[in-house]
Amino acid sequence: MPSEGLNFLSKDVSSNSCIYSTCWVIALRAEAAPIIKFLKLKNVNTQSNFTIYANEELGHALIISGVGAIKSAAATAFLKAYFNIKNHAAWINLGIAGYYTEPVGNLYQAIKVFSPVHQRTFFPGFRFSKIIPGTSLLTVNKAETNYNNPVLYDMEAFGFCEVASAFSCNELIFVFKVVSDTPENPIKKLKSSIIEDLINENLRDLKELLSEINKLSELEIERLKISDEVIEIENSIHFSKTNSFKFRQLYKKWKFANPRKTLKDLHFSKKNAKEIISVLENNISSNKKNRDYI
Amino acid sequence: MIDTVYFEEEVLQHPTATRVRKALPKANWVPINRFQELFNIRNQNFRIQKKNPALILAKKFENFVLPVPSGFGMNSNKNFYFSHMYNCLYDCDYCFLQGLYSSANYVLFVNYEDFFEHISHTIEKNKNDSQMFFSGYDCDSLAFDKISGFSNQLLQFFEKYQNVEVELRTKSVVTKSLIKRPAIKNCIIAFSLSPNKIAEKLDNKAPSIRRRIKAMKDLADCGWLIGLRFDPLIYTNDWKVQYSELICEIMGQINVSSIHSVSYGLLRFPKKMYKKISNLHNTTGLFAFPLDINNNGVTSYGKEIESEMYHFIQKELQRYLPAKKIFHCTG
Ligand code: SF4
């Protein structure tokens, strides 16, 4: 069971699924510290230059990427490969950013991420406008001091989006930024403790966001879920890619018509892919006209 | 309501954009270059996006008027459709737009004047044929009207072409703007309908059948011609009772003289589209039916059920209406 107070993050993940369904990519240790503490993440010995924290029970993993879009992209890819993260996982890039207007300390969701260098745009994430405002973000190569455009300025989001969007659907890729500097409070060397405070002060909203993200990835888990008995059969008999797709589709229809039965009840004799598919097809078709589909 | 409006910078000053801005004063307005950069992103999740779609304001440059797919039209020699909008406020399980687009965001093309210009060219070009134009092929014609104001401009336009018919297809009950103005005889307000039990389960976010029938009646009482569209027909074990009750209820409320036409079509998807749509849903009842794929690559209930439904519906409708008003839609 998840730790007390974090029950809202628990998921019904089937046994054939990767345990990590929320992945954080954060540039600085100071930005990550409040999340590590809040989610009770433990350091994982990766024997690499990347630092990873994780909490298996909650299904959260976090990597510290270092500063810059390339590092963020590399860290995202490393985390994916390290835990073999599945495509129903949510990916979150959290950090501090400059903003064209006051005040310092507000949390935003970046709903448009643009790189002037690459001249490309991402529109990441399901928008949570009821919780925090959405705005545009420019990923720049060095810290911004002019704040000429009505946007957030960071150094990682573009690299993160570029890689994460190849792993999960666009609606599960999130960029959240806390304003750390503005024209009135221009960038200066921010002490780690100040960065931690900026994140800590937004933990309440972050908690609400996580709860909503959890609901979305549960929907994806449910949609992509493959029943354990399907996996069991596929592991014991050879299925071509096409047959496997067919089998999984038929299984769903069969299960709808026979919610209380298991595949064992069908007593396959030869146990090859063709036979299984044909038994399912016949079974579904036999009584199709008399079922209530609505 | 809509929380975010992405707009092509070039359309910001267009009167339609100004109208939308007034209608959505609290929305977050975000500039973009062209709508495709957002609408066609790869790896989008239609189902999740559908929980909170954004509105994209764009300018259309081509394909303003297109011939309808074969089997879609009715009496006219030439049938065309136009789409001033992509996607719909409602969320019907069987909606083909989920298979057509990878985004659930709404795209509204603001340059209505260009649609009208192209429609008038088409009318002129085909002036020796009877013509019908369909609105609401890639959206619901009326559901977004409070924001878009499209139907009012469309009707003003078609008022000038009395010999050409236009159909607004809808499940919406937002009919105030139509009721306020005099009815136009060449305009058909066509309602998509299913039996109550089916609509309750599948026509998510759409007005109930009772409200749709009430809206039809109100419009008919004001002189508007009504179209009844039973498309797609949905199979379930007691479909005969359900459709027969629905048809009886409608005919009891709407005067036959107000009914311009009735069309029905069976549930059908191109094979690829069906695969995409059924993958988006975790086998709801609709997708649990073991559909057949015919030689033309169309996924449907199969010949036996189709023929049974076709004959039954045709017979039921003919109890109330002359055969010339009834059309079987296959497109
Ligand atoms: S009303 Fe029509 S366009 Fe809208 S969701 Fe339903 S089927 Fe699709």
C-alpha cells in the first residue's frame, strides 16, 4: 500500500505492466528535492552519471538531468530505457523559469514550447487550466535577461518534449514551471534553498495536478491493459504480430459476452494460435444476435 | 467551457475571431502559425483530449466545397458538402471523426466569406442540375453556433438561392436563432436520431432524444422543414421494438408535411478507421459486436443483419411517409 497521505496516487497496475507510471525529469537537485521528499523517493544505484530516485509503491521515478535541452533529452531517454517505462506513463518536466511579468513564485503549465534554435514547437500535455494557468514557453540556450516576449523562459523543456513525446502520448507529457525571475527580479545566482522554497510553496497545486495526471494515466492503463490470461497464452504459444492483434481484439469481444468465463473454460485442444482464434471467433458469433450490446 | 483558443496570427482581426473573443472572454489566447502544427501532432490521444478540447481559429485556403461520397446524397443530381469546422462538441461512441482526425480539438475556419464565394461558384457551374449542399459533415452544424455564428450567415446566403437546397445536420437543440427568423424553404434542419436507450448510452454529451424531438417540433411549428436521420442504425437484441417506438413517437409529434426527408444508414466504417476507433475504446458494447468486413473493406454488421434492419426500418417508415421521402444512405 502507498504511504499514508499519498493514497491518491495509487494505481491498479496489472502484473505484466512496468511499475513506474509517472516519470519526472528535473534539471537541478534543488528543484527535485521537494518532490523527492514529498513522494518519499529513494536513490537508485544506476552505476552511471545519472542520478535516479524512485518509489516503487507509488510508481514514481525521477531523474536529475542537469541544465540544458540536450541533457534533459538524454536524461529522459535514459530513464525510459533504465526502467523500460511503458507508453501509458506520464512524463513531467518540473523546474524554475523566467517570466515576462510578476510575480515570482507562480506555477504555470507550459502549453506551447518553442525553440528559437530549432524553430519548432510542441504543444504538450492535457491542459489543467482549472488548477493552474497555461502559458507559452521559450527554451533558450542561456539564461534570459530581457524578457521581451510574453512567455516563460527555460533551458530544458524543448529537449524534454522532443524525446518524451516519442514515448507516451502527447496528452501525458507535462511541463510545469515556477517563476523564479522576472524583469523586476532579474536572474541572479539563486541559492539552492530559494529554489527549494519556490517548489515547496507550490506543492499543494502540484499534488492536485498529480492526482489529475494519475486519473489520466489510469485511463490509458485501462485502455492498453492486456489481460494476464492473454499474456499467459501468448507466452506459451507462438503468435505472429497479426495473430496477436487479432487474438487480443477477439478476446475483448469474447470477454464482453462472457464476463464470468476464463479462457480455460474454452478447452483448446491443439493449442495453436489459429485454433485459439477460430474458437474465439465461433464462440462470439454463435449468439451474436441475441446479446444486448447497449 | 473552452479554456484555450489557439489562433493563427493572421486571423486575429477577422470579424469571426472578434465574435469568438466576445463569446469566450475568459479563454487563454495562444498564437500559432498554422493550425496543422497543433492539429496534426503525432501521438495525440483523442480520448484524453476530448475531455477538454481547445478551439483553434484558422483560415481555410482550399477545398471549400466538395462532392459528397457516393451513396450520401438524396434527390438532387448534384450533392456537395462543406466544413467550416472540424470536430464536435458532442462525443458519440460511433463518431467517425475519431477515426478521421488524430486531434479532438475544434478547428473553426473563420473565413466564412470564402466558403460562400466558392459555394456560389459551384451553384453557378451546376445551374442546370438540382443541387443540395450539406453542412455538418465534419462537425455538428448548430452545436457551436452560439460561438461561431455560422448558421445565420449561411442562411442569409442561401436565402438568395431558393432553387438550391441546404441541409444543416445536428443533434443540437440550440435553435433560438432559427426560431427568431423567418423559415427558409430551401433549408432543411436535419436531426440525427437513435432510440432513447441507445442514445443515452452512445450519444455522449448530446441532448436527449426527448429534447431533440421537442426542438424539431418547435422548428416545424415555425415553418422549418425537418429532416430525420437515422444514421447509424445500431443493432442490439431488441432493436426492432426500440426503433419502432422511436419512429412512432416522432410521427406523433411532427406533422408529416413538415418532414422534408428521412434517411437511414447502417453502422459502417472503412476497415482502417474501425481499427483506429475501436482501439480508442476499451470495448464498449458498440465495439463488442463481431462486425464483418466485406470485399470493399467496409466493416459493418454483415449482410444478414443489414438486410433485416434495412427492410424493417423501410417498412416502419412507410407506415407514415411516402416512399419518395425515404432514402437509404450508404455513403
Ligand atoms: S453529433 Fe455527429 S459529429 Fe458530433 S460527435 Fe456525434 S456523431 Fe460525431
